[in-house]
Amino acid sequence: MIRRLVHRVLRLFGLVSARRHERLARELEAVSKKYSQAKEASKAWEKRARQHSELQVHLKSAQVALKEANQQTRRLERANAGGDRKLKVLQGRLGDVDLLRRTLPGTDRELSMARDHLMAIEAKLDILEGAANVLDLRTRRHVIPTSG
Amino acid sequence: MSSTFARGGTSSQRPARAHLPESAPPPLVSVVLTGRNDGYGGDFVGRFIRTLRFNHQHLRERGVPHEFVFIEWAPRSGVPLLAEVVLGELPELDPGVCSWFVVDPAYQSALSLNPRLEYMEFAAKNVGIRRARGRFILTSNCDVVLGREVLERLAKAELDDGKIYRALRLDLKLGADYGALSWDVLEDIRNVEGRVGRLKPPLMTGGAGDFILADRLTYLRLQGFNEVYRLTRFGLDANFLVKAHSAGVPIEDIGGPVYHINHAGSYRLSRRMYAGREAEAPYGDTRWPAFAVVYDNPPTWGLALAPARHLSHRCWRLEFSWSAVPPMVGLKGIATARPSTPVATRAL
């Protein structure tokens, strides 16, 4: 009883027995240890949470990229289909070009002939114009001016 | 139609041989020249006499049988005939080597389709071609001096029938006093105006009016120079070569130059004066398709039917007659030039 009383008085002055002190120190150490562990665990969870957030961001970007890729794929498919159509058209035109190339020398000859004929016509027109001018001059010389 | 190289011509008529002076045996070459006493280009008579004297002397020295066929086209009134002046100055031009034809001025007005055209040089040359007697005919000009190589070819008579020979023209500088012409003067490159060019095949045009040499039959087959397009004298020489080429007649460089004594009023010097008003030029408009068309002259080309009056020994005057004048318009006589067609395939 006295012993308990002494302990209480000592406790009032902040003193404990060595045995108790030792026990309390052990408990404190254990608690400290648990606290440290809890803190580390908390940090790990924080890290995981961050990683999770980052992963979510990446996931969203990946989803966007995937969406764009899908759109591009569709565009490419459409372009491919258009290219095929154009290729067919071009192949058709290539045939036209071949045909034109085959007919070109003949057309060139015809053009040259037409040009030559045009020049011959030009020369003939010169002759007609010259003759008309000469006849005009001769007529004027023979016309007697009449006064009104 | 007596066309020989005429396109589509079917007639086999030969052109009438018009008033050929018949006496001495035909020479190897007839040199056809034209001019009149009008002071063309300054001292025309002086240039002509010096040139004629030089050419005659060198042809004679080399023993080339030759004659000069001179066409005095539409002489001016009030001045002596060129024939009187020249034959007086050159007594060595005996009647055996010279035929002179004075053409009534009425032919110039009757033939011309261009009132500004002062001188129908090639119609005049046609008169000479039809009356030349030589085996070969050289159409040239009064101020063109024959070069050494040309004289040598004539001397050796190394000329083929059925071929046209051309010579490069070198212009002697204007204003220089050449005195009596000599080889030293002619062959001194310092006296040559501009750069020395070359004749370009196949046509070899460029100053062709100064030298076209061919056998007489070829000239007759080709019907001389164009008498259908009578609006210009520019390009009619080239047009003759186009017709020859189109008819398959080969055109060849004779191998040496001729020399032209430059003068005021020459086309070379006066063309700039008429830039932009080509139609007003006294030599006719230069802008006609001389390289694209050929012609089929009327059968009377070269004033074949012109009545000739004897003036003196070997000198005739061609009096005016409408029967000698071709139709004013002969549109069928103009056709497009075609690439070489062998002469043999053409109706002669």
C-alpha cells in the first residue's frame, strides 16, 4: 500500500520506477516503430496513389491516341479506296495518252499542212488586195470628176 | 499551162523560146543582169562598169565562153539609156558577148500589183533567163564581182546539169574607194562588212539574188522567178530556191564567195528605215510567206510574147503588148511548198 502511495507521489513529480520506465520505454519504442512502419506504409500508399493517377492520365492519353489512330485508319481506308478509284481513272487516262501519242504525228502533219495552206491563202489574199488596189488606182485616174 | 515544175500541171508544152539572138555558138554561161540609168544606190553606172569590166576580163582570161544578157528594165525618160553609156565605156564588150534588152516602162505598171514597188528585179531577170543562150545561166546583180573559186569552176566547166549552185555573198564596206577592183582589194578581209557567214543547207538562201547558177533547162523547168506574186522583190530569190528544193533540185555551194560592193539604198542598209512600216518599202513588203509557197508561172513568163524591136547589133527593145502581160490575178499559180519531190516525177 505504501509502496503504491510512494509511486503515486513520485509520479506526481514525474518519476517512475526503473522497471516501469523500462517497460514504458519498450512500449514507446514499439509504438515508435509502429509509427515509422505506418509512416512508411503511408508513403508507399501515397506513391501508389500517385502512380495510379499517373497511370490514369496515361490511360486517358492512350485512349485519345487510340481514338485518333482509329480515325486515321478510317481516313486511310477511305483514302485508299479513293486512290484505287483514281488509279483506275489514271490507268484509263494513260490509255488516252497512248492513243494521243500515236495520233500526234498525224495531227502534227495535219497542223503543218493547215499552216502551209493558210500561208498560201495569205499569199493569195495579198495578190487579190494588190490587184484591187491597182484597179482602184487605174479607175480613179479615168473617172471624170463631176460637180454637183 | 506550160508549167514544167507546176504542181498538178499536166501539159507537156515547153516554154516558148523568146527572141533569142541567134548567131554565135551558145556560150558556156550567160550572166543575166538588170538595171537602169537611175543612179540607184549612188554611182550605179560607175559600180556597174567596174564590176562588168572585172568579171568580163577574168572570164576572158580563163577562157570561159560567156555572154552578158542585160535587161534594162523600164528606163527613165530624159536620161541616156544605160546601154549607150555602158557600151560606150566598155568597147571590149563586143556584140559576141553581150545581149541587151530594153523593156518598155509600161510593163512595170502593167505587171506590178504594188504601186510602191519601184523596180521588178526578178521579172526583169526572167526576161533575161528566157533569152539567154548559154548552157548555164547565172542570175546576178550589177555590183557583184565573181570570186576566184567561182571563176575556176566555170573555167574547168565542173558543173552538173539539174543542180543549182549558190555562192556566199561578202559585202565590201560602204564608202571605201576601191579604185580599180583587184584581188588584193577583194580578198582583204578588212574590207568585208560584218562577219563572214556561211550558206546553210538545204536552201542556201541569203543574198541569193546575187548568185544563182544553174543549167538553162533547169531554169526553164522551174519557170524562172515567181511572176504570180508581183507585190515585192524581196524574197523572190529565196522563193525560187524553195521551189527548186520542193521540186527535188539539189542546191549546192559552189565553193567560194562573190563580192558585193555595198551602197546606199541596199536592202541590207535600208531595212531599218522601214521597220514598222514594211508595206511602204520601195522594194515591197518583206512579210510574205516566201518560204512556204511555190508558184506556177503563166506560160508567157519572162515577157515571152513581148514584141522585140531591133535597136542596134545585139540590142533590142521589148515593146509593150497586152498579150505579153500575164493575168493580173492567177490564184491557182500559188500553192504550198512540198518537201523534195524528185524532178523525174514531175511532168516536164
